[in-house]
Amino acid sequence: MGAEMQNEGGAETRGLKRCQIWVASSSSSAPTTPTSIIEKAGVAHKINFKEGHVLPFLTSFLKNENKKGTFNFVFVDGDKNNYLNYHKRVIDLVKVGGLIGYDNTLWVGSVAAPPDALLMDYIKPLRIYVLELNKYLGQDSRIEIFQLSVGDEITLCRRII
């Protein structure tokens, strides 16, 4: 699902200080942690992996007032049917000026297709959730939205309130 990145203070602010990454699965199978890439990059000692379903993690963080407004960055990719649920939680965790990234927000171009368009089987059932998220983000006054033309599009939201 995403990553929380925070500097731990001190005069040195360049480079990764601490990162917490959630690897979530929307199925009953265990999620895969990309540890080999992290280890190869030499930053495994700076990363705390949390595996499992993300919504319970986010809900528990929201119960802790000290966590609210402390995340610098969250990246969301995975189960599209929960994108809006994720946004409604992470917006309170991300600090003003922090970023939230959503992957696949064009959903293979289906968000611009007419309702009766012929779509691939895996696209059609999740299209409504991506449309729902995009509409919500467009009306959310707490954020500014930027579209990054990378792959199937990434929507980057900067929290302004």
C-alpha cells in the first residue's frame, strides 16, 4: 500500500532517515516484501516493514494523536476498491505540505471511456472505484492535485490544509 517517510531531526536533512513501508494484500495470501531490492540498495537498516492489511494499520494510527500530521509521503497502489477508504484515513496522517500518491488513476484509460465501452474483464469491476476516487480528490479542498504521466498515471496530492 504505502510508505511513511520522516526525517528524524538533526542538522542533516538529506538522505533517507527513517521509512516505514506497509506491504498489503487484498487476498488471503501473504504479501511479498521487496527486501532483496532494499538490501541491495543498502538501506534495509533504515526501513521498518509492516505486512498485512492496511486499513487496520491506518485505523490504529488515527487513534494515536501523535501520529496525525506526521507523515511526509504515502504511496497507494493495490486494491483499487479501497483507494477512497485509504484517502479518508491518510489525509489526516499526512502533514500539511506532505504528499499522497495514487497509482493507476487512469485505470488503462477507462476513466475517460463511456459507460458502455468494451473493457477488459479485470478493468470493468474496478473502474467505478477509480472514478469515485478521482471525483472525490477533485472536490477535496484539503489538497492540490498533480497528474504525473508515468505508466498508467499517478495522481499526486499535496496536502494544503
